[in-house]
Amino acid sequence: MVTEDEAMRRAVALAARGLGTTSPNPVVGCILLGPGGEVVGEGFHAYAGGPHAEIVALAQAGERARGGTCVVTLEPCNHTGRTGPCSDALIHAGVRRVVIAVDDPTPVAAGGAATLRAAGIEVATGVRRAEAELGNVAWLTAVRRGRPYVTWKFAATLDGRSAAADGTSQWISSAESRADVHVLRSTVDAIVAGVGTVVADDPQLTVRDLRDGTLAIKQPLRVVADSSGRTPAAARVRDAAAPTWIVTSAEVGTGPDGRVDLSALLGALFGRGVRNVLLEGGPTLAGAFLAAGLVDRVIGYVAPKLLGAGRAALVDAGIGTIADAIELDFTEITQIGGDLRFTATPRPKPAPSDHPVTRPADGNEDF
Ligand code: AOF
Ligand code: ZN
């Protein structure tokens, strides 16, 4: 016997197993309870085009779903897309009650709850909504905004530096933090870096198991913001380990600062099915994303080291005075290895500033 609330907690956890492989679709988890409240089936959505979570769970439950309850993290779909409508499948299976965490915000798929009710099925919504929304935050934000959800990730010393005075920057954070970054990369559809970082560090930008170096089965798209096409022919981002898109201004347009138009870049990524982006630097590209209001979440790995000199983790976010500082709220603080990892979200901007700051031409072009 499992309560509906407990089943929803389990459904949210199941849904998370699809993170990184379902885009452009959401992550969804589903638990089916038999008439006596026992679990008779469970499923999650694993990849776009594959069966929806409800269908996986129904297939497991078979006849045992009749007279039972479907507990699902997202409103069952009402449309025939890559697969048939889950609302109909639930009706045909003879489910008595459906418990939903989050309503489907897409006009195409929404309407499942109404269809179920019209068929005489009891529908409850909003159970563990906040938790389920958090689990699907990238997809929900992306479909609402029409651009991918952007997480800026950086590693820095306690004094906010990402390189020493001589430019050396490897292993600022601990091995545990670096392994954690690979877990983070495995949950996104694309990793974005500026050409300055590609030239300076020659990163591979792939998801690897740090213990043995093996590559993950699914690799995010590697995206290099490279206004004037300076990515070296031998750069590791061009290897065959993952797909790569080197984006020039000629291809997506030029932004107000004379470099790749970042809004247009995100729009193009959305068009390619990307819903979840990890922005990995460098500091100038991160500054431009922040200045444009295009960062939804910041994850920082802060190492207990001091440098006192060297490149800042963030360069020029268009802020000239303290009143214009980008304010964030911490949503999580964890210790990883010897480092501190924080997650923070920018506060919505109040009224536009009375003191607009124009970006100085600083010759710091890194994208
Ligand atoms: C999923 N998996 O478990 C549920 C979804 O492209 P389609 O035809 O598979 O439809 C995708 C839409 O269906 C998706 O955007 C969402 O609105 C709805 N529900 N989708 O991929 C699932 N339950
Ligand atoms: Zn469906």
C-alpha cells in the first residue's frame, strides 16, 4: 500500500532518470496503483519518440490497472504526436482516478485532464507540484520562453578567480567537483563555450567517466560561440566524440556588442530541439549572457584557495554601479570534496536602470 503522495514522490524521482535524453520532450514519471493502493506498474519517459511514462506503466500493470489510480508528474497528453494520446490509453485501461502534479503548458498536448473528466474519471491536480516543477524546470522554462533553459557553471577560488596571474587554470576545483561537472553535463542537451576558452584551454566538452575516461553513450551538442571563426582546425571540440556546432556571427547574426547574437543563438538551439543548455565560459561569454538576462541558474564550484591575482570568473556583465548588481538567491549549498558547490537563481530584474552602462570595447573578445 502506497499513498498517492508517496507515489508522486516516487514518480518525480523516476522522471529524473530521463534527464538529458528526452529533449525536446519533458521528463515524466508515472506510478500506477491497483484498486487496493498497491503499486502495479511504473514507468518514465526515456527518450523523445519513445513511449510516454503512462504507457510504460500501463504495459507493466496490464489488467491490474482497472479500477486503480494513475499518479503522474505531468498532465497526460491529449494529442497524437509521435505516440497516441495517453488520456485515451488511461480511459481504455479502466483507471478510476488520475493524480497529476503539473498541468501541461503546451497548447498541442494539453487538455488531457478535461478528456479524462469527461470520461467520468476523477482527476486531482497539483500534488507535489513544486517538486515536479523543479524536476522539469528546464523543459517548463524552455517551452514558456521559447528558448533553452541556461545554467552558467563556473569554478573559482574563494576570491573569485578562475586563473592565476600566469594564466594557469587547471584543477582549480577538486577531483570530486570535476566528476560532479560530468554528472551535470549528462543532464543537458548542449554545452556552450566561447572561442577564447577553446583557444586557451582546448577543452573536449564531452561527458566522461573520470575514473576510466570512457565516454557516455549520449553526448550533448558542443556549441562554440565564435564570432569571427577563430576555432583552430585541430581543436578538440572538433573531434568525433560528440556533435559540434561552431557558431559565427555570419550564421546567426551580430548582437549589440558586435559579437554572436546570443538571443538568436538560443533561438536557433531551441529550433534544433535543445531545451537545456550548460554555459561553461569563459568569463566574457558568461558576462554577455548575464548582461542580456539569458541566465536562469548559476552553479559555482568554489575552491578553498586564494590567488589574489589572475582572471576573474566573470568579466564585464554590463554592470557599472552597485545598484545594478545582478542579485541572486541561493537555492542549494553543498560541500563536494573540499569545495563548496552552490546553486543560485537570478532575481527577476526590477524596473530598468536609470543609468544604462555601455560595454567598453576592451579587446577581451572571447566569443
Ligand atoms: C513525453 N513523455 O511521458 C509524456 C509527455 O512528441 P510526442 O508525441 O511524444 O509528445 C510529446 C508531448 O506529450 C510533450 O511535449 C508533453 O507535452 C506530452 N506528454 N511527453 O514525451 C511523456 N507524458
Ligand atoms: Zn502521453
